[in-house]
Amino acid sequence: MRKTIALACVLWGAGAPLLAETDLTLLDPAERAAFGAEIRALLLQDPEIVARALAGPSIYADAIENDLSRIRAHADTLFADGAALAIVTGPDCPSCAQALDELRVLTTELNVTFTELNLTDNRALADDLQLDSVPSYVLPDKMVRGHVPPVVLRRYLGAD
């Protein structure tokens, strides 16, 4: 029963009017079976419905679009010579040195390149991108502040 209620909650966006009129805790076994069959049919017909319901509207949609716009405006610098990502580093930054070492290994393994942008020489660019900490990573579809472990970067680069 908990699974049915949980799934009903997940599917709330898809069937809110029907669910609003139905107290799922009062279903008899035959009704529960029929309800389960309907949910199964819906999931088989449209398996992505759960992902859409869980994603919901993004409260960050405007911020994301602003970030993407800034990335596009500086794409020639960030992704020069076909680089897959850019990293902004700072002087005397131990985590930047670690990030660069890890990034060199990863990009060699994946046969991709990256652009290193030192904060000292690229302050205006970092400010325009609103990157306020180092290291920071810029990919065509996202910006990430702070050190990112190689396993996460691998995923961001589509290798996993």
C-alpha cells in the first residue's frame, strides 16, 4: 500500500484531479488491483513520466539560462581549440594544483582537452561568469565552483 501511495504521489502532476477525488487508503483489493494495472499501463506507455514528475518546474530556470548565456558569450575563449571544458585557477591555491593534476590525468585518459584560465590574467572573464571561487569549472552546459572529484568530472564529460 505504501508503494501505491508513494507512486500516486509521484504521479500527482499527471493525475492530480483524479487523485484529489480518491482516498487511496480506502481502496478494496479489487480496486487496488485495478489502480495498479492503470499505473502499470501508464508507465509502460510513458516511462519518462516519473522523471518529469520528479523534476517539476525549476525554480532556478532563470539563473540557469543566465549562466548558459554567459557561457555562450565566452565560448570562444573557454573552449578554444575544441576544449571540452575550462578551469579557472588562482595563484597559491593548493586545491587548484590538485584539480589541475587530476584534470590532466582524466583528460588524457578521455582524449579531450581543457583550457586553463588563471584568475590573475582573466579576472574580467571570471567576474563576468560570476565565478567567485577557485578552482571553478566551466562546461558548455554548466559552471561548477570549487574542486570537483574526477569521478564527477568524468560523468559531466559524458564518459560514464
